[in-house]
Amino acid sequence: MNDLGSMRQTERLTSDEAGLARAADILRRGGLVAFPTETVYGLGADATDAQAVAGIYAAKERPSFNPLISHLDSFESAQRQGVFDEMARRLAEAFWPGPLTLVVPVAPTCTISDLARAGLDSVGLRVPAHPLAHALLQKTGRPVAAPSANRSGRVSPTDADHVLGDLDGRIDAVLDGGSSQVGVESTIIACLGGTPRLLRPGGVPRESIEALIGMRLEAGSEGGKNPLAPGMLASHYAPRARVRLNATSVEADEAVLLFGQEIPKGADAACVTLNLSKNGDLVEAAAHLFSYLRQLDASGAATIAVSPILESGLGEAINDRLRRAAAER
Ligand code: TXA
Ligand code: MG
């Protein structure tokens, strides 16, 4: 199970007791299992086993400087891995289980491998809300490192078919739990002393966090050469097609991603069109984002034109992912 990079048969596991038991068994033996969370599918490995974690980097072809999020079944388990100051504790109590990742100082009792932390003295922790993820973490009984289950630089997967499209033959199994409900990755907040910083907008809107902590969230240094969240490189989440944002008119040979009722000029004649949410509902739009990008990309169009999307609530995370998809590469 551990010979890295080699081809293997990828099992598709069902979301019942037998599937869960099999998934936990593979994880405990050092294998790679993709599993559903409410944000996106994660590619899991035993976070305490450096060789298993190395398998994640190999399967994803991920640059090794990029630290991974470790997933836990409870806040209690998380407190064995990281040090929670007052602010981190309040955030964990309010938003876990859920689409929030906290970057906190490593605890003396931390068992997560250096490799999963990319050698940093901080650690990214998350307690997901998805019932299958929760059951799997309980059965596995260890922190599970899991980045999104796509090849590095590609669009994050929100169902088991997306995972297999990228990773079939490169991982041991995928636990099929249907479509992810939130559709964008977790919000990442660093609590490393001083005021909490937003490293990545995501499934918990900034407004909800600011309401809880009673202050405006400062942004962590994003992009650039030494981003605080090293995964936040400017070009990421890249479909093959070029992505053109804030389109108010489109050409006939473009694929079009709409939002709401405001239809760009020429969209009727475009080769393929999908609407993230006809009602302009940002929650619905987030849930559709990655699978619609994939579908439009698969049409073969050279460019995907995207309608303007509101910046409030989940719109901040949606626009962040779209800007990355549109960045120069
Ligand atoms: O919703 C999600 O967060 C999904 C699901 C599977 O949980 N996971 C996910 O993981 O998006 P990934 O590996 O694609 O993104 C992890 C982000 C990266 O930008 C990484 O740099 C940052 O978290 N990160 C992890 N640990 C960190 C640390 N100690 N310090 C700073 N950034 C960290
Ligand atoms: Mg990712």
C-alpha cells in the first residue's frame, strides 16, 4: 500500500458500515482514502505516519512546502494537537464541527508528523461536520491529514466521480458520500497570538466570524513569495480554459458561467451556459462552483466567461477561487 507513485486499484467504497470499516482500515495501515466533507472531498492519510503523508504529496503531485490540514473527530482531540488561546477556543466552540480550519501553535503532545505540517511550528486543524467524515475519523482514531482530493493546481472535487477523474489508480479508495454541500473549502483563520487573521476565505463567511469576535478580521499575507498560508499561491484552482471575470458581454465561442438574473450580452448565443444560482443565492452558487467549472471546461471552449458575483457572505470565497482560476500561469 505504501509504494509511492505506483499505480494501484482504487476501490469505490459505499457509505455504509462496511465501507467505513474498510476506509478506516486502509487509513490505519498507511493507505490513501478520499472521503467526503461538507466543503469538498479530502484526500486522507494518517497524519501521524510521515510515509503515508508523503503518499498524499506524491498522488497529488503537490509541492512539498505546502502544509496540510489535519482533521479530527472533536475539539477535544484537536486540543491534543494544538494550543488554543482564548480567541481560538471561542472560534472552535462556535464553528466546529464545520467548515472552519484553525492554524494554531503546535502542542507539546502533538502527534502530527512534521511532513504534514511542512516543518512549521504551527498546525492547521479542522473538525468537519459531514457525518461520514466524522464517523471515519472516529473509527480511524487518529488525526487524518487531507488536502482537497484533486491533483495539485486543479479544481477541488465535490463528488466521488471528480475524485476518480483526477486520482483513479493513484489512491487506494474513495468513500462515496454524494455531493459536498458547501462546495468551497473551509475558511482558514490563524490564531498565533495577537488578533486572528484570515488566511483563506471559505465556507464560514467573514461576517459570521467578525460578529463573534467583535472585530474586523485582518487578512494574512496572501499570495506573494512567503504567504502565511503557503497554499494560497496566486494561480491555483485552474481549469484548462482561460477564465475571464466580470463579463458583461460574451462571444459565441465562449463557455459562460452565470450568476443570478443579469445575463451578459450575447450569452444566449454562447456554446454552453450554466447558472450558479438563478435566484442569486450565494450558498447555492458555492455548492455548484467547482462542478460547473469542470463542466464548462469539459466543453472544450478556450475561455470561460463569468458574470459578476456579489462579494458579501460566501461571495468572498467564490470570488477568491475564481480570481485564482483566472490568474496568469
Ligand atoms: O475544506 C477544506 O479545507 C478541505 C477539506 C478536505 O478539509 N481541505 C483543503 O486543504 O482545502 P488544502 O490542503 O487544499 O488547503 C490547506 C490550506 C493551504 O493553503 C495550506 O497552506 C494551509 O491550509 N495551511 C495548512 N496548515 C497551515 C499552517 N500551519 N500554517 C499556514 N497555513 C496552513
Ligand atoms: Mg486544494
